[in-house]
Amino acid sequence: MRAAVRTAIRSRLVRRLAALALYVALALWATWPLARQPTTALPLGTALPLGSIDTTTVPLLNLWTIWWNADRLPHAFDGYWDAPIFHPVEDTFAFSEPQPTTLLVAPVVWITESRALAYNLYLWLSLVLNGIFAQRLLHLLGMRRWVALAGGAAMLLLPIVHWQLDVLQLVPLWGILWCWTAVVKLARRASVLRGMELGAAFGVAFLTCGHQALFLAVLLALAVWTLREKLLRPRMWLAWMAAAAVSAAIVLPVALRLQKAAATHGFKRPPETVARLAALPGDYTERPGKRLIDFGESAARPAWPLSPGWFVIGLAGAGVVFGLARRRWRWWTGFLLVTVVLAFLLSLGPNLRIRDWQPWWTLTQLVPGFSQVRNVFRFAFFAQMGTVLLAAQGLYAFCVLNRRFVGGRWRWVSGSILLALALAAIFETIPQTTKLARIPDVAPHREWIRFVREQTPPGRAIACLPFADGNAVGNFEVTVRWMYFGTFHEVPLVNGYSGFFPKKYFEIREAMNGPRAVDEGLRRLAEVGVEFVVVDRATMEVANFGGGRPRPHSLELVFSDEAGIDIYRLVSAK
């Protein structure tokens, strides 16, 4: 008996290790050649509605975010929200996604001091966990092992994830999948413990990406009526209360700070920007990446490929029919189908009209946080995820039919066809060869970094020139480079980049980039406590700052090195 138990445990362990190895291999293959230079390069996306794919602005921002989380943990998160950008504005870390789950790779930052390695390990870990949690959910639903494995592989290779691979916070889908898994468990048998798991799952999804968790909350609230017979029974209320308590304990400390910053600075998205970044129905006819089979022309706009793949969609249709026909799966199929349809409709944002009514603007008035949403099309993540899960269900349906109606040697033939169909669905859209961008080399800059770190008095800040000369994502590449160097000297910057910008930053930038930089710009820098002005000689000349007639403020050169960096002390006339 004991030998049988040991054999069963060993067999299960081997299967899990094999699945893990497969997912690791897929993650490395899908992001190749990143594995060849994990300490010096970051991956870029393949296409962006926002503009150029060649800018490192967003990846470097997320790399800086990983560093700041790792930096604050040993300090018990003291000063966590007052990150060293946009000095002297408070709560600057609440201007974009804080991503506390990146603390998983904090030891990498501490031990290796390689921010890029920590970033890439978090990326690969997220992809692998996407596959594991999808497989776990499908296995829980009773699907065959190889079908669940195929579903996990398809989730790891989800087209929209690799399309926007440079937006790191969008890569971890496993918190969402865990949340759906907890819903399945709770629907089967109510308990306080399972309610707590649901709350923890939603909390983790929020900590990976608050933007996506907000979308998840709306979709859950709108789709949960399909489970009313299972989830709204009286004995469920204790479980729901436990879920609410746990999720509130995890979410509220972060969400309230984000909302406070948004309210203080009046952060909202311009309606024209929201409309521009909303999907159109035709966008779901095109796939990103390399195509296994070309289905011809699509109705999608250029750079808007939102389809999960035609084989996946076809299998999902079969999965819906099969699931609704089986009583045991009807509730889950209905929930997932409603989620997919709602995600598709909501991804249209202001482009969805019902006569004169645009539901999106109603949601921005009713749902806290929706007025800060810019990338409405990212509801497509949920549409693609739900479609992949339904496609796995469709593949399992064909397996059931094959087992029932095909016998003898023909079962091997039909089984091979099913395997080919699964592979076609997984690899119909192959990720493009990942385009890499090298991170700035710190070695030539160590001297000026050391000078700033050692010579800047406590409570003082630095300004780095040049400032961004526009508001496009690419314009801020120079800024995030300064932020990256800031992870080594740790002195507050007047500069900064984030999802939102404080008004004071634009005032200072306009003054420094304007014709009166010598007077107005330096005055504003003095007002906010700037000690040094760090200048890249290759892009800016400041020798004439403070020259000529006596001025209230001038710049005194105090450091210069071969890396092309000059440092000036901001001097006030006595």
C-alpha cells in the first residue's frame, strides 16, 4: 500500500515537473533572444497603438518600479509612496502602477544589483505562472491532462500578452486565473476558507496590475448573475463576507492611496484619448505575431491585432455548445461566455453606442477609478483569456466524442487529428522574434553618480537636463534614463515619468525648456530645493546659464567627466 502511494506521488511529481519544464521552455522560446542577454537587455513590444515600438520608456519605468519596491522592503516601506521623482511632490509612486508583486524578485536586485535580470526573471516567472494557473483551472474543471496542458501552453502564448510584452504589468494573468479558479471552488462548495481564497486571489490580481483588477471587478460584478443559483444561496454569505474582508485588507491600503493621489491632482483622461485607445469590432479579425496560416485580409486597423486566433475561436464555439449542453458545465460555460462577451463590448469603450447612449461614460461616473482609465482596449485581455479557456473546453468535447464514437485503430487516427488541432490552436499565432533594447551602461557613469550620491545634502534634489521636449511616450526616453541612473545614486529628481504627471512638473519643464530658462527656469529649480543640475553635454549646452549681467540664480560648474556629464551647483545671489 505504501509503495503504491509512493509511486503515485512520484508519478504526480514527475508530471508536474515535466509541465513546468515545458512552460519554462515556451517562455524562453517566446521571448528569444532575451535569454542570451538577460542582464543587459529588456524586451520591447511588437506593435503599439500609442506610437513607436522602439522606445524603452515603458520598460525602463517598470525596471525602476521593480528597484523601488526592492529598495523599500528593507526599510519596512518607509516613504514608499514618496518615490524620488517629481520632487517635491508627494505620493509620486501612486501616479502609476506600483506592482508590489515584483517583490518576488527583490532578492535578485539585492544579490546581483542587476535591475534588468530581476525584470526579466519576473517576466519569465509571470509567463510560466500564467500557464500553470490555466492548467490548474482546466484540471479542476475535469479536463484530461493533455488538454489542460495544451490550455496552459495557449495561455502562456496568449497573443495580446506578447503583442504588448514591454508593458510588464500586463504580463501576469495568473492572479486573474486564480480568481476564476476560486470562483469555481466556491460554486462547488461554500466555505469561509474558500471565500478567503477568492479574496486573496483578487487581492493578488490587484497588486500585479490595478488597471486589470479594476476591469476584473467590473466583469465579475456583471457576470456573477449567471451563477446566482450557486453563489447567491444563503449559506454562501459567510464565504462572500470572508472574500470581501480579505480582498479589502489587501486592496484598500493601495487603492485608497491611488485614489487620494488622483483626487488631489485631479487626474482624469481626456475623452478624445480614451476614444482613440478603444477597440473597434474589426480589430478582432487580426492576429499579432507570425502566422501559421494566412486567412487573408482582415478588417482590423493597422497596429490593432486583437484576435486570439481563428482556430482558438472555432474551438471556443464548440466548447460553448458542449458546455451548455452538459448540465455539470452549464453554469461555468455561461459565466465564461458572458465574461467574454462583456469584455468584447467594454473594450469598444466610447465606440459602443446604443442609440445616443454610450455606456462607457456611464461607467466612468458610477465606478471609482474608471475616469483614470486610458487603454480601454485592454478589456481584450479578458476576451482572449476566456476564449482560450472555452477553446480548451471545445478540445475536450472532441476528446469525449472520440472516446464514445470512435473505436479500434481509428481512435489513434482521430486522436492524432485532435493533437494536430490542439497544436494548430496553440501555434496558429507565433510570437514575433522579440526585439531587444539594451539598458544604459552604468559603468562609464559611476563617477558622477558617486559625486551626486555623496555631495547632495539631505533633503535637497537634482534636476537632470535635458527635460523631455514633448508628451509622447518616446519623448520621455531621456527621462527614464535619468531615472535608471537614479536607482544608483538614490537622490530625488525633479524629473520623472509615470502614468500621470503633476502640474508642478510641467511648470518647471516649460520654464526650463522655454526662452526664459536662465531666469524663470533656475528660479523654479531654486524654489523646489535643487542642489545640482546634471547635464548631458552631448545634448545640451548650459555654459551661458548665469553669464552676462548679474542674475538672482546662476550655475557653477563643480564636476565634469569623460562620460559627457557636467554637474553644476545652483547658486543664489546674496
